[in-house]
Amino acid sequence: MNALLADARSLGLHRLRQALHEHPETGLQLPRTQQAVLTALDGIGVELHTGTALTSVVGVVPGARPGPTVLLRADLDALEFPGGPRHACGHDQHAAMLVGAARLLAARRDRFAGDVLLMFQPGEEGHDGARLMLAEGLLETTGSHPVAAYALHSSASAPAGEFSNTAGTALAANGTLTVTLHGAGGHGAWPHRTRDPIPALAELVTALGALPSRRFDPFDPVVLTVGTVHAGTRPAIVPDRARLEATLRALSDATLARLAAAAESTARGIAAAHGLEAGIEYSPGYPATVNDGAEADRVRTAVTELFGPERFVRGTRPALVSDDIGRVLADVPGVMTSLGACPPGLDPATAPGNHAPDAVFDDAVLPDGAALLAELALRRLAAAEGGHAADGGGRQGRP
């Protein structure tokens, strides 16, 4: 067995993951999660920094000699559900895997030149934590702009241990549209004396749902999903306003802007047809995540040599989910790779997926994820130095 992978399996990463899982925190302020990460990294020779606008942790694993910087990223936050926060997207696994990679690299600092920059990020779930970390100088931490960036994302609905990525555009850009229809309320017995916003809202939901298939090229896909509808208080009262919120997604910022403009025009037109006024707010979200082709190939090669070719699947199309790792990859060539974590006994095709309240993840994949992150950092630093990274298992190493 490769020495890196053997060491990863001895780290007991499941204990950290379970501790994080039992105490989920949401948003930008994750004090308990931050402290758990700091404690896990304490005493191994990692230079540590914490954020100001958010409870981020930035670590630096210095090599034996000066050289370039490679960035490894994990997000930390949980999701908010009606019953309280829950780690239903695997971020607790991401944190444990990056801690594991840090430990593996710290034990091998004499084998590489340069620095490994560790990005432990709060606020991925809609709070744009990556933007705040970038604004606080993340990429300038070592004094050397990173030459590559790597991230892993657990998938509850992919076979455990299966790695996959897509070269080029991998994840969508997104935005949020809020439409408030303003009318005139009154008694439900006399609707003709009101300007009822509810029929207009119902019509708008249907019209917005038809936009992707009627106004956009199916080979440049977009998604518009109405997620919330709010109207009325009592059966016999016509409300004076009704509101919806929708998520908009596309594979480029330009297409997303066209989708937002079409949705706004549709809302104004339907409002006018019903004698209503439309208040519209559009908030751009994350940019598209674009994987660098060379770095995507580097991941495939590393997975093949560490685990075998059967463990890697090349993605054939992007996904319309979003992640603010796209902000990092807009400035640093890199790649987001998926790691399957569907537990034994569940069918990946029918298992609850990420963001489902009953999503579950197999901790057996944690050592593999940690080993891959460390291996990618070693390989990329070696490539920058003109060498070839190695860690036993028959591969040639640098002195």
C-alpha cells in the first residue's frame, strides 16, 4: 500500500468528522467548528491565521525550501433545516479530510519546496464566505500567489470512493430573484373590488417555469426554480401583496444575466396585465465553477496511481448546483473533484442526495480524500520545481 494512504488511514479522521457532525453551525460565524479545526492542527508545525469578518482558518504548511504555493480548500458550514442545523452536504467530511491532508504534508515537509495553503471556509451555503476570505488576503498569505487550487466535495448519492470531475465549466453560476406583486386587498366575497395578487402570482409561477424550455437553448442549459411562495393570511381576505423567491442558474454569467432579465420582464408583464405593480429584487450569487483542464487531468492521474483506474470517472457534463469555490478558481487554475460517499447498503441511484435532511455519508472515504489532497499538493509543487512527486509505493521520489 502507498505510504501516504497508509498514514492517512491511521489518522482517525472519523473522530473529527463525528465531532463536527454533532455540533453543526451555519453561516459565517462558526466558533465551535473553528476551534475544533484549530485544535486538530495544533502542534504539527502549521502556521495558523483566523479571519476577521468570518470564523475562517487559514493554515500554511511550509516546505523545506522556498517555492510556489498550492491551495487546498474545505468548507465548514452546515445547512439550516426546520428542526435545526445539520451537516447534510458533507462539509464536516471536507474539514476532516483537509485536516488529514495537513497532517500528512506536515510530516513530509522535508520532501517539498514551497508552501501548502489551507483554506477552511465558513459560509459556503449562500453566504459567499470565499469572497470574504479573498477580500481578507487569502491568496497573499504566503507572499506567493498560488499556482493551483484543489477541493473535494462529498456526494451522498455517488458510490463510496468514486472520484469524478469535469474539465471546463463544472458548476453553475447562480442568483436569487424575489418578486413582490402589489395590489389592493379586501373581502373575499367581493373580489371585484380588489386587485388580487394571488392569481397573478400563480400565473407568474407557471410562466417562470416555462422560460428555460421556451426562451433558452437546451445546449446552454438554465434552471429557474421557484422555492418560496407567500400570500394571504385568512381564507376570506384578499391580500394586498404576494411574493415569490426563485433560484436562477446557468453555466455562464452572460446566460445567467439573460435569464434574470427575461424573468424580470415576465414578472412586470404579468403584473401589468393584472393591474398590479411588481417590486423586483435580483441578487447575483456565485460565479460558475470552471475547472482547469490540466489540473483535472492531474487529479485523474493521481487517483489512478493511488487507487486504481476504476476509482475515477470523468464527468461528461456540468451540474447546475453552485459553489463559491468558483471565486477561487476564477483567479487560480484548479479543480473541484467529487468524492462518492454513499454508505454500504444504500443504492446510490436512490439514496438521499446532498441537502436532503436524511442524507448520510460514509466516513470510510475520509482517508482516501485526505491522501488525494496531500498527493495533489506534492505533485503540483514537484511539477513547479521540475521534479516528480512520490511517497513510496514504487514511485520515484526527490531527494
